[in-house]
Amino acid sequence: MKIGIVCAPTYGGSGVVATEVGRFLARRGHEVHFISSEVPFRLLHDPEANVRFHEVQTLEYPVLNGNLYGIALASKIIQVAQETGLEIIHAHYAIPHTISAFLAREAANGGLARPLKVVTTLHGTDITLVGQAASFFPVARYAINASDAVTSVSQWLKDETVRVFDIKRPIEIIPNFVDVAKFRRGLTPCKRSVFAPNGEKIALHISNFRPVKRIEDVVRIFARIRQEVPTVLVMVGDGPDRDRAAHLACRLGISHDVHFLGKQDAIEIFMSCADLFLFPSEYESFGLAALEAMACEIPVVASASGGLNEVIRHGETGFLAPVGDVDAMAALGVRVLRDEALAHRIGQAARQEVHDLYLQDIIIPQYERLYERVLAGSYMVAPKSESRETTYQFADGI
């Protein structure tokens, strides 16, 4: 198949997943064309055969009060489709990517070898933030309803989409996945000695530092853990709340043990030797960073919100606590760092869970089968599998 993938090129779960989907599809013999404003960052140092990148160039035009990226993207989709014979556009984010794909399909006006099929994958922000804004709501709803197929990365996100937009059409759940050859324990070069030269434990957080990630909670949780166990905190990523978190660390007198590293390409190097992963988000549509940590056998302490309830089984493959309960998350972190046997058991179970449910060899064929049904004009939502019980009680015992 000839597949166009439209995604955000920057750090964040949607761009990562879109890139990984394309890479593994290419390895399975498909021709994959990424269409974006920049090369997706996970392609920068890891080129693939059968993968091509097409840059979308736009301009700022003050008269129209903003840039024209959505229109430029539609034009580039037409160009690539005409030159390569694209069959499918897989849009990661309903707004603006799906809308641009629709515009391209209409604007081509019969100039393509065959009409483009549009598959939309919902990742979260397009539903929980952008799509719910009054200025975007009708267009977001149209993008979902008019797509040839729609997927969601979690049951929680699907339910939110149906509830918020009153969607009647089928939405297929295809979860995120991890390249376990890359994300694994003991990967070299490990940075442990750089951050913990005296044998301290390493707590890790990776995100885009947006308010929804509750970055100040990460610092507060770490401050409590540090009182009980010699630990350092490694913060990978960047975003609007970084300065607030750094200021809080200074106020708490722990800034010398908090390392802000900014954006990093090879996050697996840091995950391969951390002892604890802190992820106290307000909500996550899935929680890809948590899954990558699980693949690296790092015990995850996260908030019981959104799709994290589906990814983590409390007390078995990680730990969950109510959103904002800094004391509970700190207590769980201390317990993990003090009990090596517990940490080992949780880490092993977490990686096994990734192998059982979230391996690329399990997930990529689901996209292939979806594309085939769409191209054949016989799209039907896949049979619903039995959902896993995700309820649990917050308690001292595990």
C-alpha cells in the first residue's frame, strides 16, 4: 500500500506514535510518505527504507491574522498524491490534519488516480482541548463523522469522543505500542553515573511540560521521596511549566538534586537505568511515556486518570493514585525504592504486559487490516474484545 501520514513533527505522543506506525509499516513493505512541516524527530537519526518525507512550506500573512498551514498542507497532500499515487491519508489529529486531507481530496477534483481514503486517529488533545473549543467544535465533529475510518488510542478516549460530540459512527480502538528492542533495561550508554555518582536512586519524568502534566506535582512528590530515600530527579522535556517547576525546586531547597535536561531525542537512554517513573498527569488519553517506562522495567507511579487506568494495573504492573494526591504518590515511590524485590517484580510484570498487549507486531497488523477494509470499501469496526477490569481500591496494601 501507498500510505501518507500527516502528523505533528514535534515531541508528544501523537507525533511519536505516527512516526513509529510509519516506520514499522515501511519495514513490512509498504510505501510510507510523511507530510509535515518538519521531519518527525524520531526519523531524524533513524532513517528507514520505503519512507519519504515531504515538507509543508507555509507563510505568515498578517492580513489573514495567522499562518496558512492547513491550506498549505492540503496543497502538499495533493502534490504528493499525484506524484506517488497515494491510496490512504492517515491523519493523526482530527484538527487540522483530517480537515486538510478532506480539502485535498475535494480540491484535487478528479485529478488523482483514485480518491484518497482518510483514516483519522484520535490522540487526545484534538478531543479534550482543541475540539471542544467553541470555534472548532463543529469542524472537529465533522472530521470524525466524515472520515472513512476512525481509531482511538484508548477506550477512555473513545468514550469521551462519543460523549462530547455525540458520535454514532464506529470508532475502532487501536492502542499505542512500544519498540521493545529500543526500550529495554540496561541499554548502553546508560547515564546513571552522571546523575547519581554516589549511588542515589533515580526518579524520572518525561513530558512536554504542559499544565495537564502537573509538573509541580512531580517536584513535590520528589521532595517527599528525597526525605526518605537518597534520590535525584531527572526531568526530560520542555514546555510552558518548566520555569514554574524549577522555581518550586529552588523554593524547596532541592534544586541541586533536580536535573532539567530539556528535549532529548534518545529518551530510551534515560529510561534504561531509572528506578522510578513519576507521571501525575491531570489526565492522559493513553500515556505512551508510561508504557515506554514499563517496557524498560521501571515501576511507574501515575495518576488514576483517563487511559492510564487501562495501561497500568495497580499493584501489578505499576501504581496509581488519585489526581493531585502528592502524599499517596510519594508514599508509593518510597515503597518501591526501598523494596528492591517489589520493584523487580513490578518491572518484570510491566515488561511482560508490554510484550503481551502492546508489541509492534501486535498493533501494526491492526492498522494494516483497517487500511485493507477501507480500501476495499468494506470497513466495519473490528469485533470488540473483552475489556480488562480496571477498577481497584486505593489502599496502603498492594
